[in-house]
Amino acid sequence: STQSALNFGAGPAKLPREVLEDVQKEFLSYQDTGMSLIEMSHRSKEYTKINADVQTAVRELLQVPDNYKILLMQGGGCGAFAAVAMNLINRTGAADYAVTGTWSAKAAKEAAKYGEVNLVFPKADKPGSIPDRSTWKMNPQASYVYYCDNETVDGVEFSYIPETNGVPLVSDMSSSIMSKKIDVSKFGVIFAGAQKNIGPSGVVVVIIREDLLGNPMKCCPSVFDFTHIAKENSVHNTPATFSVYVTEKVLQWIKRNGGLDEMAKQSQEKSGLLYGAMVASGGFYSCPIDEDCRSRMNVPFRVGGGDEKLEELFLQEAEKLRMHQLKGHRSVGGIRASLYNAVTLADVRLLVQFMEEFQKRHA
Ligand code: PMP
């Protein structure tokens, strides 16, 4: 069937139907060349334009200041964990990490291979809260302060940008990029794997302030060297051309659909609807995350107080209604609904309707 499913996956995740149709239309012959884009050189004039356009779109959408470079890299978010450390930790040999969940914990572990890592607050046994900024123990000698804006697995999102008193701030925005406006000038580096809000897997967008370039560790591979990739305009070697091309289309779709103001508004509405439904359920559905850091992008919840049999049934019934990829991450269990930009308010309404009916039958 060509009818699309309701896709609440955490990533790779739903992309706008319009974009997929557009890609399909020009798949065999890109702009009347008689060739597919995936058959073309990354040095062709066609790809050169895509490479430029995607950078322009990122710059426009996020209002990236002129003293920042935009890089398109490979290696995924996990590659960026290593790249950030290899490119930035050299200045003082130490870095500060705020660990608020699965992905920042992995980033801290990776960085520890390259320098001294200080956790600015003790790791919580169970993520679900962000210690108040005033309690963070920061090292003024840190090369950078690192945090994950939105923890995809745990459903913990920052509602503010941490103040670092001049130490460069690095943020993993893999699962929140282009879902809200951000003041890029507050950051040293922002990076994001594309495969949630802005494209397919295979490409990582890195936004870096120029003065942070030029000091990679000797061991840093060229493909991870921000300075080198910036110099080569992101075509040091063969990029994931197809992924970059689709990403460019998604960014144009965001622009056509009201830009980041509209994405932010819809994200509030969608997540608000779901969190509201949990409150209305009187505890049948529950979210373990503190209210002040509940993610607008990934909403984890439990059914029947964490009754695994009931949750299994919930997933089975949801599948029958073509609601897919609702299973929580294997490390935390339960249910997780991801509400990236391409997921519509109508999709969320259907999910909430199903939740209400399920509760009537099983509470
Ligand atoms: N950071 C975040 C916030 C993520 O959600 C993920 C992946 N889900 C990663 C990093 C790792 O990305 P990748 O799988 O591309 O290495």
C-alpha cells in the first residue's frame, strides 16, 4: 500500500511526504540530466549547488552569524562525540560535561579518550531532571562545556541555554535542531545528526565558531577535522550526497511551512496535547520526567504504572492502527512517541484518541 503509516519513530524518523514525493519524482533523472543524483560526482555542478544551498538554508533558518562555519560531515552523532573532543579539547586538555541522559553520557565517555572529562553534576541514577544551573560545578579551565539539548532516549530537553561565563559551549542538537529558534551566538559548536528533524541518516550538520578552528589534536583523522573540512567546504572526500540532497529539501520544506517559529509552535501544540492526555488519564499514562524539562520532541511514557504486559498490548494494538515505532528505547522500556517536525497535529490527535480508547478497555 502507498498509504503512509503513522510514524512516531525516534530516528530515522518521519519525513515530510511532499519531500519524499519530490525525491521520487526526480530520482531517475535529476533536473533532466538523465542521471540520478546518486550517480553524480560530488564535484559536479549539481552537487556543488546542493552543498551550497544546504549551507545557506541552515544559515537562514537558524540565523547563523557570519563568523560561524557550517560543515556537513559523516560518522553520525557518535562520530561527532569524538570529533568535538579531538577538535576542541587541546586548548586546555579538559572539558566539562553535563550528563542528562543516554547520549550525553556516551559523549562524555568518548571524550574521556582524548582528555580530562569533568561531570558538572553527579550522574543521576535515573534521568528525568536537570539539576539547577546554580549547582553545576564548572571548571573555569575547561576547553568547552558540553550538553545535549534534547535527550532522545530519556525525553529530557533543556528549556534554556546554560551560561558558561565565557567558556565555549557545545551542544548536541541531533533531536531538536530546527524545532525552535536558538541564539547561535551563544554557542561554540552545535552539531546534529540529520536523521530526526531534518533528513535521512548519513549526514551531520556542524556549526562552529571560526575562532575555535585550528587546534585539532594530532591524532584527529582528516575526515573528523573541523578545520580541514571547513577549508575543503565539506567535500574533502565523498560526502553522503543523497542524504545531503534530501536534507536540503527538508530545509526548504521547513522554510515554506513557516520556518522555526511555526515548527516551535506546532511542537508545543503536539507535545502539549500528549502530556495533557496523560494528566487527563489520572495516572493510567504517566511520564517520569520533571515538568520543567519535558521534551517536546520525544515523549516517553508508561502504561498502567509500567505494566510491561499492558505496554506490549498497547504497542500491538497501535500497530494494528498503523501507528508505528512507538516502543521505548531498549534501555528504558515503556512507550516513546517522537514528534519531530514532519509529524502532524492530526497524527498526534489520532494517537491520543487511541490512548483514550485503550484506557477505557484496559484500565
Ligand atoms: N545524539 C542524540 C541526541 C541522538 O538522539 C543520537 C541518535 N539517536 C545520537 C547522538 C547518535 O547518533 P548516531 O546514531 O547518528 O551516531
